[in-house]
Amino acid sequence: MKVHIASVSGGKDSTAMCLWLLEQEIEYRACHFDTGWEHPATISYLRETLPQHIGKIEVHSREPQLNEQAEAYALELEEMLGWRSPFVRWTLSKAMFPSRRRRYCTQELKVFT
């Protein structure tokens, strides 16, 4: 039997998809890829509210290895954010923000996870 992977962002579209899969009795695994760049209200919704309606949500994340200087700067930035952020760490690792031409963000934070 196939098990489908449902990428759950905490938004209305992924929530609706999971509810539809449940209605259709299609087996799936709900996965959230934590980029460390979501609003705290979204994280709260994903952890506390949504599982009551769609079941368990697996949380995955991936971070690069940073050199000592980049690690110190990442910790400083994360202190300001109030949480650990794979997005901040990948941005420091690549020494650039993702863009239309430099599309590392989705691959590093979601595909390769």
C-alpha cells in the first residue's frame, strides 16, 4: 500500500489537502519542514491545534555546518529571533539570501531534509 507524504505548512491549502486525504481514507504522513522562519503563531497552530484535526505532524529540519565565526553570528541573530533558525544558518553558510536565480532555500530546507 502506498503512503503519501503531505507537506504541511500550517496554511489553509495544506490543511485542506490533509482534510481531503482523511475524507478519502487515503493513508498519508503529514510532514512539516521547519525552516526557522515561520511566525510563532503558525508554529503554535502546527503544534497545538492542527494535529487534533489531521493527526500527528512530523517535523523535519536540516542545518549546515558553520565555521566558528558564522556559528557565533548565527547564535547572535537567533538570540534576537528568540529561536533557532535553519534559514538563518543556510543564509550564512551560502553567504547570500536565496533569490529567483539562487534557489537553494527550498532544496536545502525541504527537499534534501
